[in-house]
Amino acid sequence: MSHTDGATNLVPLLVGEERIQKIAKSKVVEATYVSAILQYVPYWVYCYTFLIPRIFMKPRPMEIWIACDARSGKTFPIRLDRDIIKKDKIGSEAELIQPSIEESAAEEYTREAAYEAFVKRFLALKDPTVSITFNKLAYFPMWKVMLRQKEETYIELLINGRTGIIEQKKTIR
């Protein structure tokens, strides 16, 4: 975890700390808010464009966006507008988490996930032509929230700072 003075590819923060507190308290019963830390978490973001062959027609392009957690290598489909990622500086109150997955490994993981997503959606007679039309290491805002539930029990939530969705919940005793 570190701070940076340079510009970084960031997904904008839309959900502030006050709203995060309300979300956290509404999802965890009988808990006291302790703290929230804004972290920018690294994800490799790829867009794969598949050209789907069709009989007697031009191939049809289809985009599949896949994100790869740059800490764990876990992949998942994502809906994202490529213009949302902007070069910007993070504030001094936020932490920038460093990636541990290299771009080459992320590309391998995301390509596999993109093919799986493609196969689930389409049955093509031939293998499609595939190209990468977007790839960047982008940092997504995540709130790490601590709540105290009982005397010795804490709940740690990881809440997406763009959507307000709880991405992870952990009990700490």
C-alpha cells in the first residue's frame, strides 16, 4: 500500500464516506461504525472483440469486457465504458494498492474468461477472429469499512466506491 504523486488510471469515485457508512450500517445488524479507508485497487481491464462468422453475411463484432484482479488473478465480466478510466492523481487520504499480477499473466487469464463468456452466449460454426481492443491497468475505488458488532467481533466490508455494492464481507474475531 502506498501513495503516489503521479497520475494513475483511475475509475472515478461516486460513493462518498457518508453514504458508505449508511450502506454498511444497513447491511450489518447491531453494528457500530469504526472506520473507513478509501483504497484504489488495481485491475487489469481488457476488451476482446470477437468477429462472429455468419453464413452469407459479414462477420458480426461482439465485445466482451473482462477484468482481472491484479492482486489475485481472479477474473470476471465487467460492464465498462472505456472513456470512464481517466488519468488522475489520488488524494493523500487514499491508499493505492500495488498490483502483483503481471500484464502477460492477466492477458492469459482474461483471454480464457472472454472465450468462456463468448461460448456461453454464442454457438459459432467456426472459431471467431479475436482481437484485444482495449487493455489498461486501472484502479477502482473501494472502501474498506470496519464495524464492531460485539465486544470482540469486527466486520470488515469492502464496498465498491463507484456502485456502493458490497464486494466482500469478513468477520474478524
